[in-house]
Amino acid sequence: MKSIGRYIECQLNIFRNECNFSDEELEFFNLKAKDLTIVEICQEMNISRTKYYSLRDKVLDKMFEVDKVYKI
């Protein structure tokens, strides 16, 4: 699977609509889609690096499941 920032907008919209992200996960996903760095995302969301990695793992797990269905 590609890095979140490597998808085109129509693919990102499929993930937004199908992954059932929480509000926090969706915010994270949208920031990653803009190719922000770890530091930038932590500052923007006011989260620790530990929380960053936790969100990353949750988002990627959901994306992986959607990708299996849609072959994005």
C-alpha cells in the first residue's frame, strides 16, 4: 500500500467514505494526505509521538481493509 500522501484525491475520498474513521483519525488522515511531517502533525493535533504512532496504526489498518475490497 502507498503512503497516504501518494494517493490521488478520488482515492483519498474512497478511504474517507469507507474507513469509518473517528474524528481524530480523520483529522490525522487529512493531515497525512497533505504530506505533513510527524512533527507538524503532532503540533497541529497537539498530540505526542506515541499518540501519532497509535493513530497511524489505526488509520493504516482501516485503509488496508478497505484496500482489500476496492484494490486502490
